[in-house]
Amino acid sequence: MGVKVTQRTGKSGWWVSIIHNNSRKRKRFSDKKVALEFAKKIEAKIRWAEANGSPVVFSQPEQNMPTLKGYMENWLSAYVDNNCKFSTASGYRQVCKKHLYPALGARTLDHVTRKDVKDLVATWNSQGLKKRTILNILTPLREMFNHAIDDGTVTANPVSKVGMIVKGCKASSAHIEPLTAIEVKALLATTKERYSFLYPLFLCAVRTGMREGELIGLQWEDIDFLGSFIEVRHNVVRRQETSTKTNRIRRVDLSPQLQAELLKLKENLQLESSMKGYAFPKWVFLTPHGNRMTNEVLRKGFYACLEAAGLRRVRFHDLRHTFASLLIQQNANVKYIQQQLGHSSINITLDVYSHLFEGDHRHQVQRLDDELLETSPRRLTNPENAPQPDPHREGAQTPTNETIEFKANIRHGGVTEWPNVPVLKTGDGVTHPRVQISPPPPYFNRL
């Protein structure tokens, strides 16, 4: 019986050779440390089996190691289709067919090394793929190897610590092109004149900041006209109805103009459906043929409206950025903007729109000093150099009512707000100490 760890000359990787009961098995590892750990486990397993007289059962032999394409297809069907959104599964299959299978599909899982992944990333980077795109390609590969480790098929993930692999890749610029308020008016006026069926949709886009799929999936039951808000519950991606991007239901406020336009649209649809004898549609925005709006019809009409209005060509998603930029121009609270847009974190809102918060805000810090000067100008005098009156001297000034009241407040545990002067709570019924606080300045001694 023997377990050896060797490296073949001229070839990458480390091999663990196992000789037991006149049979020999080998397993390849890309990392020496992992190979040594595996060898120790096998030795302990063999010793335990020999001591108890039980047969030794090794893991899956090398000749049954699946290829990357075979294991990936099985993982996509068994796990991704049942646990992920349809759009996620479609995206995984698309990057596998376009990028992963041509390069690594024919290799067995244990022959995919970290160097192979790094070489692929370098090739994609030289081809002009951005960092975010490369990360999207590596995501299904990394997750698939994690499941392979859990199944016991492989022992290491060559795509682990993906941040180090894509560290040198070019990051995509977070450049957004929102429309101005004047451009929004021109777009809506042209849409209302030439493509009237798209006018309520475009108005909803620039007044709510909803995503394209959320607008297409909007239903009448989601609109509360009495409360003047929309509950964003549905999303349509690749013509499949699904949940929102963050899997959360959010509430979006309705402006009076948008609410009136949606009420008008609902009344027209109710009248049309009753006259033609078909059921009232559950979808808010429809194509000219009465079907649910599609991405193709929406984008084709959007670009036609931009061209007819003489505006620059932007994406439809930029209407979402337009909504956010118009709120920022009106000094809206960042937290409110995040809630309206449905960002999972306020950090996303700040990262995307921080450059829109323009202006020099240093005067706000300076205003703190100005307010301090107005409320308490005597604080600029050094208390140690100020004359200290002797309360026992004849003719000493009698404390004012304000001073007596201040002393009474301190004596009975009250707190009086003095600029930049900490006050310690004292008196009966107060737990000592509540907070550690510095003593008052010396000029309080005269009180």
C-alpha cells in the first residue's frame, strides 16, 4: 500500500498515486497543497479500513470525470432552471455557448486550471470586453465548480477569488446621459402628437423612474388612484413575466399629471372593451393591436420619437436616469430617490448619481461658526484670562435670574443647551455616570 504525490516532468499539475490491493489509481490536482491534503486523507482512510477489516471505496475514478460542457449542461438543467429566474438561466446559457464552451467545453473538470482561466480573461480583455462583462461570464463557471466540489467531483475551484483574476481588466465607465427638462417636454409633446399610444408609457417612465420591464409588466391592479401610488410587483424580461430585479415590492408615488393620464387611459380602455365585447385587459400599456407591450415596439417607437423631436439618441433606460436627475435638481432627499428607483442600497444611488450633486458646500461648514458667533460671541474670549469676580467681596455683582435658573437646572438633573459646552446630568434619580463627559470650562466657576 502506498500513496505518493508526484509532478510529471514537462506537465503542469500534481498527481496523487494510490496503490492498494494490487490496484492503482491516480488523481490530478492543480495545486500542490491540495494534493498533499488529499493524500493524507487517503492514507488515513486506508489505515482505518485495514484496522476494521472493511473494504476501501475510493471516490469517482478518473475515467468517469465529466467534461466541462457535460457537467455545465447538467447543472443548468438540474439547478439553475429550478432555482434562478428565467432571465438568469438564459444569460448563463448564452455566455456558455459564446465564451466558455469554445475554449473549455471539451476538457474534463480536473484539467481546467487557474492558469487556463487567467489566460482566457487576458484574451477577453485584449478583445475589448469590459470588467463587468468578464465577471458575468465567470459567474456561472465559478458557481458550477462550487457545486462540483460539493458533489465530490473535484476538490478545487480554479475560478475562486475572482476579484484577483479580473484585477487588471478595464472597468466600464459609469456614464449616464439623462435628458434635460426641456428635452423631456419636447419628447412628450412629439410622442403625444405622432405616437399617442406611447404617450402614457413615456410619461410614466419620466415621472416614476420605473425600469423597462416593470413598465411592460404593469397591471391595473397595481395602481392605487385613491392613494396616488403604484406598487411595482411585476417585471417582464425576454417576454417572460417574473419578479422585480431586487425581488421586492416597492411603492412609487404618482404625480397629478400622470394620475390624470392613467385614469383617462383606463376609461378609454373600458369604453373600447365594452363596445367591442372583449374582456378588459389587465395590462396597462398595450400595443396598437391590443396585446401586451413588447420591448421591440417600445424601443422602435422611442427612437422614432427622439428623431422626430430632433433630440440626441439615448437609451430608453436613460429615462430612468432622467427621473433621478430631475429629482436631484429639486433637492430631493437621496433616501427618497433610492426608494423610488428601487435600489437595494443607497450606496448604489450615490455611486450612480453622486456627480449630479453639484455645488460648493463649504459655506455649510462655515455657517456653523457663524451661528456660534451669533449665539455666543463671548466664547471667543479665553476664560482663563477673563477677570474672575470674588463672590465674598463687598459690592460683588449679584447673579442674574438667568444664572440662577441655569444652576437650578443643573442641581435638579436638567440639561440646558449651551453651544459647545457639555453638561453633566446630576441630581436624584439619575444613574451615575450615564456618559463620561468632561467638566465645564473654568469660567463656570464664577456661577
